[in-house]
Amino acid sequence: MGQAGTGAEHVEVRVTAGSRDEADRLAAHVRRLHSYDVPEIAAVPLTAGTDAYLHWIREETSPPNGWEEARSTTA
């Protein structure tokens, strides 16, 4: 069992409308960079919210127009 730390901790929240695969890739990236053996990583589904906030999430997490086409030509 690991030791409890006493250093400062910071909370980072990522909001995405991504898939489970995208959440898994983000978690793997955090584990590679994090100094803890077991960093706290949790995915929480958004099940409700105000119409304005849900609209904002959809707008902010959607790829820009033409992104898929540009991505497929550079891959």
C-alpha cells in the first residue's frame, strides 16, 4: 500500500461530449503525466442541466466545420 502524501493538490475538470474511448485516452494521458501511482480520474456523465448550459457544451465540444475533412486528408 502506498503512502499518503502531504503536498498540494489541484483539481482539474475536463468537460467533453466525447465517447468512452476518448475518455479512456484522456485518462491514459493523465496517468502518463501524473506523479501519483493512482491519480484520481473519474468520468461523470452529464444527465441534466439548463438548456443554455447543455447547448454551450454541445457547441464547445463539437469539431469545427470542415474538421473531419481536414483531418482525413492529413492522416
